[in-house]
Amino acid sequence: TTTTTTTPPIRRMATAGRTDARVSARGALVSFVTPHPIPEDANQAFLTCVNSLAEERDVTVQHLQRVDSSFHATFCTVAREYLYVLPLLSSDSMLPFTSDVDRVAHVCTELLRPVVGVELDYFGMSAGNPRTKSNVCTLQTAACWGYDREGCVAFRPVPADETETEVVPGFGASWKQLVENDAYTGVDVVGCLAFRIKGDRFLRRMV
């Protein structure tokens, strides 16, 4: 006897956010509707089937949970967090003190501090007309970490969770590997800035 597991047709798929090409997403939330409920005891089989189809796209589904029909991943998500990495080059004339990674990270964190916890209109940071009812967003956290070229933390924002030794777990090792693999051939990389920004919402096509 051969048992075949198939995934049910999926409708009304919604996501909590989106990423551009070559941008990684961790803990991304997706909601969808199926014509028939997926039995609780079939959750693992469903995950296995979906992950086998998504493997070629470097996507892994970690968890499946049944929710109320009113749940929508885009509108029910209470926060989104982004990590932006900016390499610092010794030849960058725009920043004459780039060799002082800790100093640059400290200045950036101080510049971000006044906008944290404040409702602000971010229309000017969107690309074109965002087409939303409101352009107001609130940044819950916004800080900058500094790393040297060896992947060591050069600056850690304060206050920060005492359990957090890196901007995200394993970032230093990944950054060091990029530098060692000549990802920035022809330039002298002295380190990087890692901006971690969390907000209740972000405008569509927001830069």
C-alpha cells in the first residue's frame, strides 16, 4: 500500500512583511486559508510536504498553527524588526573617522535615540505613494552595533538586554566570513555598522 501526502490548495495568503532579493527573513509570519481544515495530527506531515517543495528556495517552515478566520498576518502583526548592515571602509571620505568603529556606532545610536517611542509621519522615507490610511509609524527600538573586521563587537548600545551579546546570534562569525571570503575585494574594510530597527509598522515600499 502506498500512501501519498499532498498539500491542500491554499487561498488568501498574506504575509507580515516582505524582503527584496537576497535578503534573509527570520521568523516571518504567513497566514492562509485552506478549503478544509488540516487535522491537528497531520500538521507534521503538512510541514514536511511544504518544506520539501520550498527547499530549493532556501525557505523552511518552522511551525503551523490553526487560527481564527479573522486573523490576517499583515494586519495582526504587532511588530516587525529589520537588520541593516553597513560596511565601513577606510577610504570613505564621507566619514573621516571610519577607523573608529565604536565611535561611529555610538554617534548613530545617539542620533536614533530621539525617534524611539515617538509617533512620526514617515511618508518622506517611502518610495512614492505608500497608499495607506496613515503614514504614522512608531519605532519601538532603534540602535546601532559596531563590529570590527574580525567579527568582534566594538560597540554595544546601552541600555540593551544583558543576555544579548550580539546584534543577532552568530552575526560576528558571519561578518568575519564575508570579509575573509573577499566579499569586498579591492577595498579596505575596517568593520561594519549593524542597525537593528523594530517598529509597530512600516510603510509599504518604505526605504
